[in-house]
Amino acid sequence: MLLPSLSGVDWNLPPVDALQLAVGAGIVVLALVLGRVVRDALQRYHSWRGRSPSYAEVFARLGGWTVGLLGTGIGLTVAFPSVDPVDVLGGLGILSIAAGIAFQDVLSNLFAGVLMLTRETFRSGDQIAIGDVRGTVERITLRETVVRTFDGRRVLIPNSTVHNGVVTVQTGYEQVRTSVVIGVAYEADLDEARQVALAAMHGLPQVAAQPAPQALIASLGASTVDIELRFWSGARQLETREALDAVIAAVVRAYEEAGIEMPADIRVLQSSPSFTAALAQAGRGEPAEPPRRRTRRTARSSPSS
């Protein structure tokens, strides 16, 4: 039933030459192969230039896609010569607008990834902090930044979030400064306490010699004079932790050998009159009176006439 009705329809299709169709298909296949070759060549070139692996992979892939798309367009033009390239470009423009509206988040992540890779504010292997996520960057793709946290979890962060947020690059410089506060007794010789701490830090291999460590009086506590120890070490998370551990152990040991006291915090608790009276009654064997509930009276103001 359907075939007779279709047989009378004039589809107005352009004539197709088998030879042109074969040549166009060959051009498309050649373009795809050439795109793969261009991608591999660009990846090796960017790696030779010292670019990060993520940069080399993404931009080599984009180059390969560009060559493949151009070759595919040329092949289609050869296979169907009656098709006007202007009409094809117009259709692609309309399709691009529709895709842009439908995939705004995808495109924003893509453009953010391209900008991040071009600027290279951080690379694969850098240790960064983005909001509550802290860890090592494994790779940067066109959609997301892959971070391995310090406790071994894999976190995928959209590139638009990374690009628009505040990113702390811990390994942006070779060294970072760490500080820790140690309290000594008020009776201690402060100059001696600082010299002992500096001598203990200077001999540690985990602490950088330049910039030199510092021991500065930071504040006066309830029972101690607080001294802030500042020192520089390698920028990686493990290096800072090892340096902090070594500094605390060395300074505490040096203070013990020098006889410098590090007292604990003293807290004074003052009882209220009602609590003191309840203790006195309990000592005399009298039952303690229940606490009275205090009511707050609020004055009501009459409306002015």
C-alpha cells in the first residue's frame, strides 16, 4: 500500500556518481588517518617543548579533530558536488547555536579547560586546594580536573568550577613557610629560649637554611609566653608535615636539655554564689533548695494618643 504512494513522489535528489562517491569516501578515510597522525605528532611536539602531559594530550586531540573534520567536509563535497558548501555551513551554524543552548554547562567546562591548559597556572602533579578539596592533580581534561586527595580519594571537579573559584597551588613555589607556637614559662629567659629554639631548627635537614628560621614572641598566654617558630621547607604536603614533626620534636628535646619549662595552661574556675551556698548546705546535711526560675518582666507601653 505504501510503495505505490511513494513511487509517485518526486524526491528531487541530486545524481550520485559512483566514482565520485568512492573518491569522497577515500578522502574521508584519509582525513581520519591523517588526523590520527597529526594528533600523535602534536603530542610528541608539545612534550618536546616541555608542556604538561594534559596540555599535550588535549591540544593534540583538538588538532587531530580539526584535520579530520576538514577532510570529512572535503570528502562530502567531492562525493556530492551538487551540494552547496554555503548551505552546509549555514546548517552547521544553526546546529552550533542549538547545541550551544542545549549544552551550556558542557561548553563552559570545555572553554574553561582550554583556558586553564593554555595559561598552565598549575600542571599535572601539582598539589592544589579548591574549596574543601586538597590533593594532587592527576590530569586536566576538556571537561574536568582530576584530583587525588591526600587521603587517597579521586575527586572530579568541573573545569568551570576550578576556573571561577579560588585555587591555592601549594607547589607553585619551591618552598613554603610553616609556623608552630610553643609556650614557655614566664620565669624562663626569653632570649635563651629563642636561641635554643633557633639552634635546634638550624640543624634539621628537613628545614631550609635560607630563608633562615625565626623564633618570635607571639602573645602572652594564661600561664605561658607563646613563641612562634617559623621555618621554610619543601612545598609538598609530605615535606611540610615531616618538617613540622622534626621541628616540634627537636625544640621540645632542646628545651628539656636546657631546663626551660613548658607549663600546661592553667584555668581558674570560679563558683557562683548559689553553687557555694548549695555546697555549704550539702556539707551540713541540709537538702539543697531547688534553683529558682527567674522571670523577666517586660513593660508594656500604651499607645500614644
